[in-house]
Amino acid sequence: MSEISILIVDDEDEMRELMNMYLTREGYKCVEARDGYDALDQLKKQDFQLIVLDVMMPNLDGLSTCMKIRETSYIPIIFVTARGEEWDRVNGLKIGADDYLVKPFSPRELVARVEALLRRMQKMQAVSNDDYHKFGPIELDVKGHKVRLNGQELPLTLKEFDLLYCFTEHVGQALTREQLLEKVWGYEYYGNARTVDTHVKTLRMKLGDDGKMIQTVWGIGYKFEV
């Protein structure tokens, strides 16, 4: 496997150095940035396979940085923040983050999230060219990692795409939150099943009226009905 480069963006020197140390131990090449402007400069200099992005930073915060990145790239982004309110999670995922870590977190959890996100990306890139699906107005180009709704491309995050793809692979089947965590996140999630609800909420919002295809099955989880 070629070397994987990760951009760590955090205004706290100790936190940035700690994440760098643990990810470097796992074989990743890490580059540090102190704020959003520094991160955008680093992205111009080289390619990265993943970004760990702090939310609360001076100058250019993580939310604004993420929106700037999403204008041109679908690189996986993990938000890191000391704030854990529902508002933060929903809005962070809505604007383009793929995962969310709330401080304080264990180094093992950070490594697990990074590995799972990269693994999912690699699996999606390995799908054959003819893997194309259409469900009513929703079109999935799995190889291109794109979704179109009524012919217009939707700006989905990696996790939102994976979640929708998982639903379309199990049309009409009720899936529990635990099953969705296993299929989409691919590891024992350190948080709780509420992360599925948050991603479903943002996915429905982006699908608009067609978000009703993702139905809530009370007491179980969700299912996709065309």
C-alpha cells in the first residue's frame, strides 16, 4: 500500500502533536496545520487521503474550512471538537464532515475512526466501473462516488454516500442501527447508535422530498422503500 498522508488541523499544539504521534506510530505520514488558512495552504502543496479537523479555531474555524474544502474535494474529513451538542453534530455532518470525535477521546478511538474511514474509501474505489444504480429519481455512480437527484449532483459526504448505498443494497429490508453501524462504519463504534440517526437526518435533508424513501421502522431502525 502506498503511503497515506493525513492532515491534522488544530490550534492546540499539544493536541496536534499527540494525534500526530499516535497516527505516525500506525504508519501514516502526518502534516500539521495550526488553523484553517494554514490547512488550505497545505492542501495546495500536496495531496492528502484524510483530514482530522478541529472545529473551534481562531482565524478560520473548522466549519468554514470544511465548506471551503468541499467546494473542490470529497476527501474524508473527521471533525474534532470539545463541543458535543446535537446542533454541532448535525450541522457538522450537513456541511460535509464524514465523522465526528468529541474531546476528550482515546488515541485508540482516533486510530479506529481513521482506519475505518480509509477502509471504506478504498472499498468504494475498488468497485467495478459498471456499478451503477438507479432508484426512481436517485442515481448512484458507485465508481465515481457520486449521487444525482433528478439529474443534479448531490454533495454527499463519504458516510452519507455509504449509508445511502447500504440502503439501496437492502431495499425493503428493515435494518437495525447496530447493523447499519457494522455495515457502514465497519467497526465497533465507540459512541452510540445515535450517530446513525444523525446521518439519516442529514441524508434525508439533502434528498428533500425523496428523503421519505428512507423510512423509520419504529423499535428497529430504518428501511429503504422505492
